[in-house]
Amino acid sequence: MTNVLLQTNFQDLKLARRGKVRDVYEVGDNLLIVTTDRVSAFDVVLPSGIPGKGKVLTGISLYWFDRVADIIDNHVVATNVDDYPEVLRKYRSELEGRSMLVKKAKPLPIECIVRGYLSGSGWKEYQKSRTVCSIPLPDGLVASSRLDQPLFTPSTKAEEGHDINISFAETEKIVGADVAAKVRDTALAVYSKARALAEQKGIIIADTKMEMGFFDGSLILIDELLTPDSSRFWSIKDYAPGKSQDSYDKQIVRDYLLTLDWNQQYPGPELPEEIVRKTAARYEEILGILTK
């Protein structure tokens, strides 16, 4: 497959870690994050990539980092290869448009999740107990209902498998009451501003997951922000409560995989060209809508 970056191999740089999508390198006092075109489903990285996906995720993250900078700072040091240290410039073709030189922050051991609509695991829990992450909600809500007040519903960070939703009280035990309150208030402020901006462009941000860390004693945003890999984006025009919504993300991949006789264990199957093409177009579409 052409124009797909599945993995970097910068032999003169120290690889800090390789995630499902991102390769992270040590570069002096900073880190280099390279967002590849890898795609995962059901916690398995698939052998096929989605052309341009890494550039879409990077472009959307940078757009949102800039828009919410009045609420919280972020980890970005530079995004233009010309501004990178000399040692990186020979990798220009792999880095251009899909990389960030960032601060070495100390990540919080929780995922910061905000839900503005009832979907995913939140909807499943609500059907059983009329709660989301132990937060009581009124009767009568349906799938994809808009919540009057967005909810901060943190989770653990799992090295493998799924993260586990935790209560705010458990969050306070993990990071301390003061940090937990600041993280909650900041996450809700970021979501609320982003939701209002997205709605002006015809997009609902149903929920999102963001990461924060500390750098020089200050709380900052790290990793990615409000991308199709970390958020559910729905079209306002097509929105209809009472059912699941069509998302601007890799749902096309998930739906295809569910038609296969696959046990959702490594290794995953190759994706047909048509599924790859449709998914790439979906990512490009949401990039265009949000950043135009």
C-alpha cells in the first residue's frame, strides 16, 4: 500500500515507546511524537494502515491546542521540521505534517473523559442503573441523549486491554483532591469551548478523552486532543436521539471486522482496499470540517 507510514525506524534516536498509533523518541530535553497511519480495533493494531491518518490526527490536535490555549497550556514545542534539531531533519519525509516536538511532561495516571451525550459504555451503564460512572442521571434518557450538564468521567490507564471507569472519589485518591478538582474543571472547560466551536460547523462532539500531565509544576495538555481517535464526532444534520449515530472515525473498520470470523486477538486481518479508502476519506472529511 502506498503513502502509508506504519512504523518509524530512526536508528540514531532512542525510542521511548511505541504505542498503538504513535512512536515516541527521546530528543534531548524533549520528546518527538510521530503519529503513524496505524489503526487499531478492539485493542489490536491491524496490519493495514489508513493513508494520511497520522497527518489528520496531528492537524486536528494542533487546531484544538491552539483554540483552547486560553484555558490550559499544552506540550507542543515545535511542529515545523525546520525548527527541529538538526539530527531530525534528515527524516523530513516521515516527520512532515505528522510529528510534534514536545515537552517531557509527567503524565497523570488517569484518562480525562468528558461526556456530553449518552453513548458507548455510558449508555450501557445507564440502561442498567440510571447512572454513568456512578453519577445519577434522570429517568427517560435514550441512546445518544444530550446531557444537560457534561459529565467528567475519568478512567484508569491500562497498558493492555481496556481502561476502567472510576468515580471522582477514586480519582481523588489517585491524584489528590486538589489536582482532581483542577483536572475536572479544566477538562469540562476545554470540552465546553470545543463543543460550542464544533456546533458552529455542524458537528456534535458527543464525548472525548484527553490526557494531562505536569511540566514545571503546571498542568498541561499532552498527547492528542479532540481527534477522531479520542472523540465521537456526529453530524448535527443527521443527529437523531434514540439510536446509535454515524461517527467520523474508524467505525467503518469496526463494522467490517464484525462481519468476519475473527476472535479479536492478535494478529488482526488485512483490510480490503475499499474499507481503507472509505476510512481515509472519513478522516479527511472531519479534518476539513473542523479546521476550515
